[in-house]
Amino acid sequence: MDPRTTLLDCLRETIHLTGTKKGCDHGQCGACTVHINGRRVNSCLTFAAMHQADEITTIEGLGEPGRLHPMQAAFVEHDGYQCGYYTSGQIMSAVALLKEPCGPSDMDVKEYLGGNICRCGAYPNIVAAVQAVRRHSLL
Amino acid sequence: MRAFTFKQVARQEEALLLSDAHAGASPGEVRFIAGGTTLVDLMKLNVERPSVVIDINRLPLDKIETTPDGGVRIGALVRNGDCAHHPLLQSRYPALSQALLSGASAQLRNMATTGGNLLQRTRCTYFRDTVWTCNKRVPGSGCSAIGGANRMLAILGASEHCIATNPSDMNVALTALEATVHLQGKEGERSVAIDEFFHRPGTTPHIENVLRPGELITAVSLPAPAPGSRSLYLKLRDRATYEFALASAAVVLTAASGRITHVRLALGGVGTVPWRAHEAEAALLGKGPSPEIFRRAAEAVLQHARPQSENGFKVELARRCITHALTTAVAGGGEQYGS
Ligand SMILES: Cc1cc2nc3c(=O)[nH]c(=O)nc-3n(C[C@H](O)[C@H](O)[C@H](O)COP(=O)(O)OP(=O)(O)OC[C@H]3O[C@@H](n4cnc5c(N)ncnc54)[C@H](O)[C@@H]3O)c2cc1C
Ligand code: SF4
Ligand code: FES
């Protein structure tokens, strides 16, 4: 592989996992968010060659129609998207947030999801979806 | 993006040998890559054009350790997010934790490292776009920002050759906390006080710091916090998150018997380098805290401000940032250590 290939381009163009999206390609939107060894990162700002031994999780690895991840189901239930382009990045961030030291309030969730931009402005429903999953996982 | 040779190293000596072998020709020909959040971004824009990229992520520089003098040593590869959430750093150096958490996004902080953050480049629009002239990118070509879009740029420490801001939040906190940067080169190790690490632009804006070609940052260390001191970081920006500072302040302060007995103040978003406000510190030391004293301290720094066509507002914004940060610190808003 050409060493210039970013992890994002490798996922989309080489492995054909197109669920991870390219928005800005410069770390400014969060559409390309994936998990590397369980931590969320922007796949557009790292080279694929740096991750040969790493475990990468994309939206495809979270769940599929018929067996959705609880966060995917919550985004559907709360209508946490409009055009859907940035949704996979939002969901990857939201799932990572469940294990991060994020405070309980809606403001805390907004801060922790601040690195994921949504041009449609579906933010209130995204926050509702995340809070619903967090409440449920406390039960 | 220019094609490059990619190398991965597992040992520090290997990294130094490689970087030394390829340094030389022109600066920037060889680059280490840590988090990649500055380097990959700028390589895509053809602003960084290394022919060799050395991946240093496997070097054992990812530890946070206490030092015998009661301070702490933060490895160059500690991720900004891990540093921000480290319990010891959060309790002893809250300004550092707050500064890191105020920067970028959670994803970027999982990637970004201590060493990379120290060396992050300016966000000046013209630096990032090769269509424009820029002395920092192409020495001697001219500065498009003077008289151009300079709202975000510096009011302190600029020259006729460059008015770009150092955009880092971490660097501001490290400056107030009097950090030391540890370097390793082919000639051996050396340590540089953070106040001497960065160069103001002068006539050579492309030379941003004391790092020699091929030299590796290994760690940053902090002295023990002053007993009874509080520290905090205040950042003012265009939106509430995921945005660079227009003005910011890191304060370390001790007040005893109604007097300020110890104070360190550094500013971000307004200087060409992380700005240590020595004159403000002198105006505060030994005084009883009051709005009037804080205002005078702010004035002591900002009397030197030279605003550009679009950023005159930063002078008053920085004044208010300083006075608000000091007021909060004295009122106990910052965390207190060792009381
Ligand atoms: C969209 C966006 C928003 C951001 N917002 C903020 C913000 O609000 N506040 C803020 O402070 N920052 C912000 N940043 C910048 C971010 O903090 C830096 O990009 C990051 O800290 C750089 O660290 P890195 O490890 O990724 O560096 P890299 O990109 O890996 O490296 C940067 C430079 O340092 C060199 N280098 C790295 N490590 C070493 C070493 N150990 N020794 C010698 N040289 C080394 C590299 O060769 C390169 O030249 C933002 C970035 C983006 C993309
Ligand atoms: S301010 Fe500095 S970085 Fe910006 S265009 Fe001028 S020389 Fe280049
Ligand atoms: S595509 Fe990576 S952050 Fe926008």
C-alpha cells in the first residue's frame, strides 16, 4: 500500500467498508471517527501503515440491521439524524463516550460530542439518544 | 501529498540514527510522526513535504512519572486525553488538565501527544494555503496576513515578517507551570526551559523553536507545585467547544494573609509564542488582590499590544480574560494544592 494512504481511505477504498465517511479530511468534522483498540480517533489524520497490529472497529462492526447496537437503535428511535451522512461518526463517538469520564448532564454530552459536526442540526435528538442509552445501561 | 518513505522504529537510538541520516538537505525533509493530527493535516495541504516519515509511536515515551523533587515527568508520547484525565495531574496541575480539555475534540485528544502539541503549527490561513505568500512557509516570500485576514492572529511579539499565533492551549499552561522540555539528539540529551523553547518570529518566522534537525523531544517535566497555590486555565473563543482561543490565560497563584505571595501568568491566542506575562506578575506580587490591581496587571502586559487591521478587539478581550482568571483564582475557583 502507498504509505500516503490514510486509515480512512484504506477502510473506504481498499477494504470497501464505506460506512465510515469522509467529510473534511482534516480533523474538523468527526465523520471519519472509528475506534482503534477501543479508543475513538479521526481516521483521516493517521496513516494506515501505522496500524498494522491494531484492532480497528468501524460502524459496520457495531451492528447490522436485525441486530443493532443499542446506540444505533437509540439513534433510530430518537430520530438522531436527518441526511445521515455524519451519523456513523456520531454513533462511533457516542459509543466511545459510554466508557469515558463524561459527566451526567446534557451539557456534558454536548461537550463530549463536540468533535462531531452535524450540518442538519439534529443535535437535540442525538443528545436524547445518547442519554437514553446511558440511562438504560445504568439500570 | 508528496510521496515519502515510511519507517517504524522501536528504539530511541534507531529514531535518532534515521533522523540524522536523512536530516541535512533542507529542513522538514524528515519528520517524526506521533499523533499525526498536525503533520498529516499539513502534508495533505502540501505545507509539510517530508521525504521520510518516522513513526515513533512504539517508543517507550508514554509514561507519567513523579520525580524525586516532587514534580512530574510527562513522556512525549502521552496522549493529550490521558494527560488531561490523569488523577495526579488533575489534582496538582489543574491548569494543565483544563487547558488540554479545552483543546480540539475527544477524538483528536486521543491521538495528539505532548511532543506533537508542543510543536503544532500556526492556524494562520495563509500558512495553510500554498496559493498565498507566507514567510513562515517560504522564507522571504512576504506575509499575506499583514493587512489581510488577521482576526485570529497575534497582538504580542509579532514582527514585520510574521504575525501568526502559537495556537496551543497546552503550551500556555506549561508556560505558567514553568515546564522544562527534554530533548535527545545525536550529541546527547539537553533540557530547555519552556520560556526559552519558542522563538518569536523576528526576521526568521520559519524557525519556531530551539529544536535542532533530527532532535527528538522525549518528555516535559513540571516542578513541584508551589504549596498552597491554585491554578486554572480560562479560554475565550468563538464557540463553546472545538475551537482555538481568541484569548486565554493560565494562572498559578498563592495568596496568604491578604497578599499575593506567588504568581505565574501566561497568555494564549494573543502571542506569537505562548506568552509569559512577567510584567503582570511583577505588578501583582506582594499586593492585596483587588479589581484595580488586576486591571493594572493586565495593562502592564497589554501596553505592548500592536493590533492588526482585524484584531483590535483582542486587546480588551485579553484584559478581561486576565482579570477574570485572576478574580476566579483568588476567589478559590481554581483547585488548591497542598493546603
Ligand atoms: C480540527 C482541529 C482542532 C484543534 N483544536 C485545537 C485547540 O483548540 N487547541 C489546541 O491546543 N490544539 C488544537 N489542535 C491541535 C492539536 O492539539 C495538535 O495537532 C496536536 O497536539 C499535535 O500532536 P500530534 O501528536 O498529533 O503531532 P504530530 O502531528 O504527530 O506532530 C506534529 C509535529 O511535531 C513533530 N513531533 C511530534 N512528536 C515529536 C517528538 N517527540 N520529537 C520531535 N518532534 C516531534 C512532528 O514531526 C511534527 O512536525 C487542533 C487540531 C485540529 C486538527
Ligand atoms: S502571519 Fe506568519 S504564517 Fe501567517 S502569512 Fe504571515 S508569515 Fe505566514
Ligand atoms: S473527515 Fe476526518 S474529521 Fe472530517
